[in-house]
Amino acid sequence: MSNNLIEILIFFCIFMIGGSISSFYHVFVTRREKGENFLISRSKCDNCNKVLKCYEMIPVFSYLFLKGRCSNCKSKIGLDKFITELLSSTLALVFFYKYGFSILTIFAILISVVLIFIGLVDLKTGYIHNIDLIILLIFAVLYNLFLGINIVTTLKYGAILFAIFFIIYFVTKMMGLGDVFFGFILGLFAINNLEAFIIFKNSFIFAAIISIILILMKRKTPKDEIAFGPYMSMSILYFLIFYR
């Protein structure tokens, strides 16, 4: 087997791993909202309750193969499932390219998946769940440990950004407490003043850019509230890709 073919197979496997983790987390998020067991219950169509077959649960490709519809009742499958799987799979390739065969690749992929769903859920519901923040916190700490970063230093910047976001929350009332606690985790990825400033600054830059685009597209008005979680997620992902 040629080296090029082996590389393609490796990248394909990494792509599928990213999508599979995203698919699992999607099940976790949707079933917890319904109060269902996400470990034991088999995956099924939300509309007709048909139990899905293996070929209907392949990340990214099943959605394309089924043309975004259930094979039984032809109801539409949520586009967000396809987007989250595709984005997670793509980021998995990015982190694999960055770290190679490493435990850091695994934790970076896990962090990216949780960040994507924190942003998505906040965008759809305006709420950031504590369980997602706890999971992200655990992955962030482990990621830093394997990078050899001093945890005390990251906790310091976590506390600083927590305080800043709390002040913004208290003074403006334009954020929720979920954003404040998310701000603490934001700081955990910084090891100096510059990095903390970059992560903090980029959250607001992403929020401003996308808000302006939405206003120009007449999807939002200047008076509309915006979910800040997606932009905090984007800031961390941007930082992990280009700075860490």
C-alpha cells in the first residue's frame, strides 16, 4: 500500500473520529433535554421513532446519503446535526495536523466538540448548561497538564476573566451567569497577560463582526439580544488553532 493511500486512510479515520464524537455529544445533548438515557437507548428518528441502522448513523456521510431525511418517514433531519459533525470532523483534522498522533489531539478534539455544542445550545436556547461547562473544564485542565502548563497560572487567569465577566454581567445585565462561568474557563487557556487579553478581546470581536453581518442581512436588529456563548467558543477555538 502506498504512503499516500495510508495517509488518506489515516486522515479519513481522524475525520470520522471527530464526527463520531460530535454525533455522540449530539445524542447526549438532545436526550438530556428529553430526560432519556443517552447510553442505553438506541438511536431513532425523532418523528417516527424508527430505530436507525448502522449505515444511517455514519457521521456526515449518512446525512448526505439520506439527503437530510429519514429513510422511513422522510421527515427532515436537523441541519445542525450535519453542521456540527462536519465542523467537528474538520477541526479534528486540523488538530491532528497540529499535534499528530498525540493525547493532545484527543483532548483538543474533545474540547472543540464541547465548545461547538455550548455555542449551539446557547444560540438556540439562550442558556449554557453547567454540565457542559464542567465537562469542558475537565478537558481543559487535562489538556493543559499534557502540555506541561502550570495549572496555578491558568487558574489565575481564569479568576481574572471570571471577575471581568462578572463585572460586565453585574453592570450591563447583558450577559447571563453561564457566560460568567464560561469566562472562567476562557481564562484557563491563557498563560500570560497577552494571551488572556487575546482570548477576551476576540470574543467581543467575533460577536461584533457576526452581529453586524446579521444586522446587514436583516436577521437581527441593534436592539436584539445576542447569545454570547458561541463567540466565546469561537475565541477559544481560534486561540487553540493559531496560538497554542
